[in-house]
Amino acid sequence: MIAPLAKFIDWSVLQIANAMPPQSTWREAADERDLKLEQAVQFLNGPDFMPAESQPAQLNFGPDAMGGRFCFPTPRPCEFAENNVVHGRLYRHGRPLTWTTAIRTSELGW
């Protein structure tokens, strides 16, 4: 009864040890993580992260926008055209006789 358990534990340890990179790679990865963290903090503290003022989004409810679907251009365009348009959808709250709506802009599959 103990032999199968011991074999399973040995097999598990070997699988984990085989999947782990050598320690020198850990140090390089840690240095790279520190560099990326420093770059992220600089970006967050910089003037490009949040503009001092921004205009409200111009929602576009197109003719094919069924079920409260809308889109608008992103306030921070990039070189990838598909990322320059934000797609969203309006949802009503589940309870009847309420006027609360929710906006979800991260719908996949558009």
C-alpha cells in the first residue's frame, strides 16, 4: 500500500524538478521582472498614463447595434487598428421596475 504512494511522490518530484529552470535563469528572470516593474511604475507616474482632461466618449449605436450594443473610438489609439475601437453593450438590471443599467466593454468575440 505504501509502495504505490512512494512511487507517485517520486514521480511527482521528478516532474516538478524537470519543469523548473536552473537557478541562474531564476536570477535573470528576477532582474528582468525588476526592470519591467520599474518601467511600469515610470509609466504610471508619467504624464501619458492619465491625461489631465479627457472628453466623454462619443457612443455609436449603429444600425446593426442590436440589444444595446455600441462602440466608440479609444482615447488612446495605438498601431493596431482592431484595438482602436471599444465595443460594449448595455445591460438592464435583473429586477423589474428599476432603471439601473450596467455597461460591459470587455466582451469577447466581436
